[in-house]
Amino acid sequence: MHMKIWSSSFLASAVCAAMMLAGASGCSSSSVSVSSPDGNLKLTLCQADGGPAIAIAYKGEDLILPSPIGFEFSDGSFKSDIKVSKGRQTRVVEAYDLVTGKTSHVESESNQRVMTLTSRDGMVVELYMRAFDDGVAYRYVFPAQPAAQSVAQPAAHPAQPLLIKSEIMELRPNGDPIVKAMFIPWGWNSHEDVYQTDRLSNMHETENSAESPVLLSFDSGKYMAVTEAMVVDYAGMRLTINDGRLKGGLVPRRDNPELSVITQRPGRTPWRVFLVSDRIGAIMESDILTTLCDPCAEKDLSWIRPGKSTWLWWNGYQSSPAARHGDANTLNCNISREYIDFCAENGIEYHSITGLILPNGEEVPWYFNEDHPTGEPGPNDVTDALYPGFDLPSISAYAREKGVGIRVWVHWEPLSKDIEGSFKKFREWGIEGMMVDYMNRDDQEMIDFQKKVLELAMKYHMHIQFHGASKPSGLHRTYPCEFTRENTCNYEVYKWDGARVPGDRKMSAGHDLNIPFTRSLAGAADYHLGGFVSVPYEDFKADFWHPTVTSTRAHMLAMYVVLESALQLVSDSPAHYAGQPGFEFICQVPTVWDEMRVLQAVPDEYVVIARRKGSDWYVGSIGNDSSRDVTLPLDFLGDGEYSLDLYTDAADVDTDPNHLDKSVRKVGPSDVLNIHLAACGGFAARLVK
């Protein structure tokens, strides 16, 4: 049987004269556009440099000048004689509920145009363009390709592989916007680093790639974030930034670095997403990513239980002296029961088992390593076999009696050897969720593996936390079992910050502040919250087993509201929370929300975010390393009276950042709060109707 492999460089030429005039600077007169429902935002398809290009305009200002898009397939170019259909525009209105995320209900309206591009030899590619009030997006769809008619093969439709070398997206911003981006190597990496902020003209990163989302701030006061949605059955896209342009590129496959994606017709790419507004808060509040993802196929989601979890690896397995005796099994069962009791007493939904601590102080995996039973986790581990003597089933049974769920850490590679067998065994042991770690790639193979994990988690009713992974892309709509992802340089780094590379300090209030303006635009971010031993920034020393944090206690509380995550961690030891002011806020704050509002936001300076659960509101604010006064009207509240618990920086936080002030009073929507944020400070508020 003859099998046609479509592989060429996809670049369109003549666009149908019936298409609308786009008006974007530099576009050909024969171009087509789709505008947002409010008419402010426009995505245009036109010609530039001899091929198809997109342009983006907002409120009459060209933000992205005509920028080439398309593909590089495996067997050469495809640059001329492209017939482009007029296309059809439709209005898309959708309402849906989310189990996890920044909001529980989404009502979306957009305009969509679909065009068919056909080559001279009959290759067909469809281009979908969508325009919302707060962003635009496009994707490619590869329909089934009609086979050539012949005597040997009449009207046949054989399998049609597509070999994609890369996808072209060369963004050409208008002017010289300020760019905020995190650069990581193309190869093996944990997707964790600090963000760089500079003018586009000053950024020249060609060897490393920028992980999306990337934020662009234009001099006119407009903002754009570049990211992607519904990343499945494909490779992740990164950006290189050089010569005033942002060039998209797909991560190569490991088995064949000349290719990035091996797929077939029918098929589709992820959405290329551009969040746009002149209010940065609108970008942060946007639901476009979930709207562009497929709905969840499961109807009964009552088993999904978001919440908070202990994270004893972060605090160095700290426990009471009474727990630390006996052999490895006795010692670790004692520690786990102590943490489970702590969870039950404080309404914390989960206890995480990340590893075991041996009587000699050595840390080992909780599951068996066939080569090195007391060695580092690695590919030869067996995830469905317990470390010799470790009685996980009894710990799980004890937790169940207390109303606490057990979740475990696993290395992705041994899990992949018998992934469904491991899921079955975990459920037999009573495990409700897992952290899958050390993937450190976003090539097609790893994207496919993550999809398999999510599919099995839905089947076996377990939640998933991805570590060492690329950013989210709205898939918590399709797979509500995905609670959170790392993809951040987060508070785990305090355990070694500046110690591994002397002088290389990464964690700071300024880094915390970058996250809601960049990484959090993509979705839930696991940031290892809850450090309750804070020291002044200049006094900090890394300690792997007894970590401390910088920034104030009020800042630390506020992070539970500022950052979205359906599985927020309570990372410090029970002893550090006992009797400490502010701990009650951690116990009370939800991890899923009905509504999110960005009340005030200035990149690099401060942010104030409010989130609603039912009739109650929670507010979190963090600032940089400068102090400031914040005036906060409470007009976002509903009618009626609210009880306010307000946690603010104490007057002496410059010498003891653990100090905070708590005030309690009645307020209403007409009241205004005047709050002082200390350097590296913040505030947190709970408003109960």
C-alpha cells in the first residue's frame, strides 16, 4: 500500500481577493482578519516575506507587525501556488464549569474564522483563528487527506503520517517593548529559573530558549503575554529572542533530533495564544487557556478533592524527638502518623510521602531500588514495590481513619515502565494522588507521557502534581485531576540558594512578584508555600535540612492568595506552626475559587489579588524590596457587612520578618483600607460575610 507522507515547508501565497482588508501595517491588501466581540482586538492573516503572516492590533495600535507563521516539514519547501479559501466566520459562545482553577464558572464569547489552504498537489491544512476580548489565538488542523485516485487504490484513505521538523512563528513586535522572560536550555532542564526583564532590543538569547508565558509591556501601556493552550500529542514550543524578534521553535525529539513531531492526519496543533489588554489584571484574570481546551469527558467528578498538603521533604523531615526511634519502618511510620495527626487537627487534606529518612540520617526513596536499596532515586527503581519493611498500607489506613489523604512522590522513569500496574497498586494501598517528578523535558515523548499519566489518573481517581515539568496549558479543564505544576524557581530553592553556586542568590521578594505576571498566566503554580522561619535577606544562609525563607510573614501568607494552585503545600514542620500568629489563615484559605479579581497590579512593584469562595473573599498582596502604602477600596465586596481579619507587616519586620499585626473589624463595600507594605512585605485578608 502506498503511504503518502506530507512533509514540506508550509508557507502560503495568494490570498483570495474576497477576504476583508485587515489594515495592519505591512500587510498585503488581500488579507483577512477576525475581531473580538467588543471590536478592540484584531488578528489578521496576510502575506509577508512571500508567505503567510499574522498581525495583531489592539485599540487601533499595531502590537505585532506581520510575522511569518507556518511549518518546516521533513522533505523540503512548499512556498507557492497555495490557494486560500475565503474562510467562514462564526460566533462562539460557551459556558462551562471548572472543578479547579481561578474560577468555577466560565462564560466565553469569541469570533472564529476557519480558512482552508490547499497546495497545487492537493495538500490541505486548515487554519483556525479566534478573537476574544482579552486575547487572540490560532491553531492548525490537518484534516484527512483525500488519496489520489488510481486503479490500484480507488478512493482509498490510508494512514497519513506527518513529519514536522519545526513550526514557524516569528513575532515582530512594534516598537521596543519591555520583555519579561525565563530562559532555559533547549535540552534536559527542570524548567526552573529566574526571570529577566529588559527592552526587547537588549535581549539576545540564541542558545537558550524562553519558556512561555513571556510578557511584553508596550510603551503605550498595553500588555501582551505569549503562551500556548491544549499542548497534547505534540511538542512544546519555546521562544528565542534576538534581533528584536521572538522566534518560536518546537523542542526536538530525542529519538530523532531532526524532527520535533511525528503525527498523522487527522490531527491538530496546540493553540498559539496571545493575551492582550491595556489592563494587566485582565490578562491575569483571563480564562482563554481553558476555553481553548477540550471539555472533560467524565461526568462524575465528585471524587476530585482539591486541598492543601504537608511537604516534609522541604523542611528536612523534621519531627518530634518522640517519633525518631526504631528501625526505618518504625521511624517513618511514627513521623507519618505525627504529620497525619497534624493534618487532621488543622483541616489539611493531604499528607505527602516523598521519601524515607533512615536512622543514620540518610534519605532514600519510599519505594524499592533494585540496584541500590539505599541509593538515590533513579531509573532502576520499582515504584510498585515498597522499600523493604516500609508499611505504607498501614499508614494509609491510619490516615483514612483521620479523614486525611495520602499522596506520594515518584520519579517518572520507573513509573513509566509499568504505569498502569503502578496506578493499580497505588489504589490498593489507598493512595489518592502523586507528584510525578524529574521529567525535565517537553519534547513530544514527554508530552505524550504526561497525557498518559492524566488519563490513568482520571481512570483510577487520583490527582496529579507535575514537577520538573513544563508550564500548564489549560488541561485542568480536560483532565481535572491535574491539580498543579511546578515550572518555577520556587521555595525549595531556599534549601540550597547560593550554596551550590556561591553568590548565586535566586529567591527574593522580587522573584516572587514576577510569578503572577508571568508563570501564573499559564495556570496553577506549585511554589512550596508555608515557610514560617523567616530571616532578613542579608542574614540568610542556605540550610538543606532546616531551611529558612526571606520576606515577611505577611508576605508568606499573602502568597496563598496571590498564586493559584489546587494543591497548595504547607511545607514547614508542625513545630514551626504551633502557636504561631498567621497559621490560622493557612488553615482557612481555600485552594479553588469561584472568582478572581486583580485589584491593583504594577509589574516589578506590587500586586493585590482578591479571590472569592462562596460569599467569602480572600485578598493577598506582595511587594518588591521597597516599602509602599496601599490604598484599597473594598467596593468589590457584595452588599452587607463582612468580618475582616487583616494580617499586615509589623513595625519591626526589618529585624524580625516573622512579626505581623492582626486586626479584626467589621467592614462593608464602602470602606477603604490603608495598608503599609514593608520592604519584602505584604498583607493578607479574610472577609467573611
